[in-house]
Amino acid sequence: MTRERPHAVAVGLTGGIGAGKSTALRFFAESGALTLSADEVVHQLYLRADVKQALAERFGLGVTGPSAGVDRGRLANAVRGRPEQLAWLESLVHPLVGEEILRFIGEAPAGAVVVCEVPLLFEAGMDGLFDLVVTVEAASEARRRRSTHSFGPDLFGEFEALQASSERRVASSDLAFVNDGDVEHLHAFVRQAYERARSLAAPAGEAGEVR
């Protein structure tokens, strides 16, 4: 089917931990896309009084501060190994992140390409928000090496266990890239993905079939 696209084209960017999503997001911005990071959205949510109150009521005042938002380390400890607590946290945060993504896309100029980096895109059921879904993957060894500056191998394993498998992300995405080579290969892939997204913004008579 064909449809007019007077709105922005929304691209969901996801991938494994340490695969290069943040670098890809930067390359999208350099190509001309409007970009948003779900991690940054969460950081801003943790500054909201209503969110802080909900977290304090659930996990205690120790996870919040008077002005600095939420202590993410303490919050992570509060949900680690407690599936029911993690599920509650996700039920609070994921809808709010989805609302912010929709707002960001809705406020973008007609014809713009909007790229949102969402690590848990499929897990949170947000793939339906986007016209194009792109995943960046990499071998486990490479991802562990790139992530050592942020957290150790044990925590890496815990975070990875919360994500969908690489196979699921690739199978469910429109475009996929294995980032095991030079960064310029990633850059070239992003440029191609950006042009694919721009083609979706063309009038129906020019773009032809779109999903």
C-alpha cells in the first residue's frame, strides 16, 4: 500500500550492549537526522518529582536525592536479581519513554528523519513506533571489550540477559549491521540507512511502496 508522509520518518536504532549504537547515533546526526537517546530520556525522567516519588515509595528514599534525581547505581542494586521489582520499574519507565519518543517524533518537521536509540526497543514493545528499525550488532568478545570502561564482565552478563537475542533483533529489523570491522564501515552503513529513511519521506508517487 502507499500513503502520504507529511510527517517525519521515524527510525528506531537498537542493538547489543557495546555494539556501537551510540557511535551510529552520532553518525546519523552528522548525516542530518534529528536524534534522541532513550538513555538520556530516562536520565531526564529520573529528575521528575512524580517519578522520584514513585521510586522512593517502591524502593525507599535511598534511591533518590533532593535535587540530583535518582541514584542509578542504588536503583540497579534494588532490582538486581529481583524479576518482580525489575518488571515494576519497566512498567513505570517504558511507557514514559514511549511518550517522549512520540512527542519528539511528532514535533519534528515534515520530511525530517528522526532516529531514536532504544536499547530495549523490542523488549519494551516500541518497534511499532517506527517506520524503519535498524540494529547494530557485534560479536560478544568485541562488545565485552568495548564495554569494560562502563562495567565489569559480571554486570555485562546480567545486562545482556535482559535483552533480546542478537538473532531476534536482526530478524525483526529492517536493516542490520555487524560492527566487527573498521568504524568507517559503520559510518558507511549509517549513511545508507539514512538515505533509505529519506526515501520513505518522499511523496507517495516518488517513494512507491512503503511499509
